[in-house]
Amino acid sequence: MPRPYPPEFRARAIALVGSGKPVQQTAYELGFSPGCLHEWLKQDRIDRGEIPGKTTTESAELRAARKRIRELETELAIIRQAAKFLDQDKPHPKGSTQ
């Protein structure tokens, strides 16, 4: 996966295009693809509320929430396995079924 560019770098590239510099030329001079710059410009418009979509903040919150859910699901699976293991060692009352 390519390494992410710092937010300041992205803001500078967006500002250059906003000041009238062509996307192709800006991307070439800064050393990345024009498609990448188009995505940054689109995300900037979303963040400013000009077009609908998920803002950068919402995306970050969603990523964090999904990560936390994965962690909790893993913890729950471990607890369930431990409960099964510990339940096997307990004697069961007369007449009960497992």
C-alpha cells in the first residue's frame, strides 16, 4: 500500500489547483498521479459540504469504530472458548444433560 501523504502536502496541492494551476501539471510537479489529485479535490469538496459524501472525519470515526468492533468480537470469542473449557471441568448435577 502506498504511504499516505501528510495533510499539509495535500492542502498545498489542492491550493495550487484552486489558484488556477492545471491538475496534470500540479500532480506531475509534486510527483504523484493526476487521478490521486482528483480524489483529493473531490474529498475536499465533500469536506466543505459542496457535494454529498462521507467527510474525512466521518471516515476516520468509522474506521476506528470498525477496529473496536473487531477487537470486541475477538475478546468475546476468547471468553466463549474459555467458558466452554471451564464448563467441561465442572461436575454436572444428577439427571442433567450436557
